[in-house]
Amino acid sequence: KAGVTQTPRYLIKTRGQQVTLSCSPISGHRSVSWYQQTPGQGLQFLFEYFSETQRNKGNFPGRFSGRQFSNSRSEMNVSTLELGDSALYLCASSLQVGGTDTQYFGPGTRLTVL
Amino acid sequence: AQKVTQAQTEISVVEKEDVTLDCVYETRDTTYYLFWYKQPPSGELVFLIRRNSFDEQNEISGRYSWNFQKSTSSFNFTITASQVVDSAVYFCALSEVAYNQGGKLIFGQGTELSVKP
């Protein structure tokens, strides 16, 4: 079974631009969570989607948004990019929402904001 | 408030040594899950183990073992006879079930393990 895939793997943007990252979960998984990883803040939860609904959200500004499609694929969008948004963005999928299921991670998208 | 603490930022050992990575957590919930993930230089987080709050049995998987103690809120990870391929950053994480928090993992800061030949 294929794992979680994320595209693109690397991205370079300039301040003020916006970016969209994509995540395809493991087949059959219905929950997708997004995380930001930076050297200073570590791994931080952004949001989680289940059946096209946002079920949980972390403490990030409204510039960070996401959505999930009927096939469980998810996208996250960051508008008006800032230098501090440079990070590794990780997507994880699990069978369903809830702590009973393990989250499996994709390889990440490394975003650099210049 | 929920929190995961990995006090060891970096550990360096020589191959074949045993090494223990510490993890201490805080949670207000009685039902929760604890995880360990490995992050090699490639960046992808690799799942190692999940443990729920009602199961305090220790677990062994090959050279890996985990010690879960609710009394001390700790979930420590031991690698026996370490190998160079074990070099990576290891993360401990917590997931609370109540209030729809199950899809949110709270991570510790990670422990970078370096195993030298």
C-alpha cells in the first residue's frame, strides 16, 4: 500500500506570496493532519480534517488554512508569506479521527521564504 | 495543560552501547495515547510505537523496548546494542482523546541520537 505523498517536495517563495501544499493520504485513511516543523519551535500542529470538515485547529494565524476533498486528499494554503513561515510542512493520515489511530507521515514539503 | 518533555537534546554513543531516551508528559485526560517516532535525515517521521493510557505493559520489539510508567508520567525508549543506522532524531508524542483532540499530536522537542562506529 502506498504511503502518504506530499507535493511539491521543495518550494521557494518570496515574502508576500501565497503557497498551496498538497497531501494524498494512505488509501482508506479519512483523517489528515498537518504539522509545521522549525528548528526553533519544533513540531507544531496546524489542523486536522476528517470527512471534509476541520475537526481541530492549532494556534496559527488565519493566513494558514486548509481543506479536504471528498477523496480525502488535503491541501493547505499559506497566504502573505513571511520569512518565519520557512519550515518543513508535514502531513499525516490516519484511518479516522480520534486518538485510537496512529498517524502516518509523509516526506514533507520544505518551504523556503526569501 | 498538555506537554511533552524530552530533556535530552543530543546523545552520542558508540556502536553496541545501550541507550535510553527519556520522555515525560503532562495531560489532564485519563484517556490518552503516547507515541514514539523516528526522523532520519531524510525528514520523514517514521512510526515506532503507540501505547494507550490503560496499558502499562512494557514492550519489546527486537532491539527496541519501551517502559511506560503512569506513576511518573514517563514513557522511555531504550535501544539495545545500538547501530549506526539508529542515528536519527527521536520524538515522543502525546494524543488526548477528549474534546476531539485525538487528531492532534503534541510533540516533545526531540532527542538527536548519534551512534558512532
